[in-house]
Amino acid sequence: MKKMTVLLLIVSIPVLLFLVTWQNIRFTELSSSIGIIKKQQEETLEKNKSIIVGLAILRSPKRIENIGLKDLRLHEAKPSEVIIITGKGVK
């Protein structure tokens, strides 16, 4: 019985050391992956902010007005040119 206990200890110590080493390696790999993913997230957030700013510029009423007036040669409608359409017909 005593030999069996000693044999079990002799076998279990290297197995436990292997498991601790494997756990350490896995932790290091996962930490590295987390760092890469965090960097990608930061880059994506910066791109998103840039896109939102770009959209705000493109949707600007002043910009749209300038395009209408200069590029499309539109003008502000006179009251006589306005037609109001209701559910009952044209006024």
C-alpha cells in the first residue's frame, strides 16, 4: 500500500507541474488575444466617430442649401409658386 502511495505521488507531481505550465501558457496566449482585440475595438471606435462626423457634415442644411443654389441652380419658391396638396385635393 505504501508503494502504491509513493508511486501515485511520483506520477501526480509531473502531471500537476505540466497542468500548471499549460495553464500559464494558455493565460499568456489569451492575454495577448485580449490586447489585440482591445486595440481593434479602439480603432473601430475611432473609425465610427470619424464616420459620424462625416455624416454630420454631409447632412448639414447649409451644405445642402449651397448645393441646391449653386450646383443645381434652384431658388427659393415664391408664394405664388407653392402648391399645397391636402387629402381632399389641391388648394
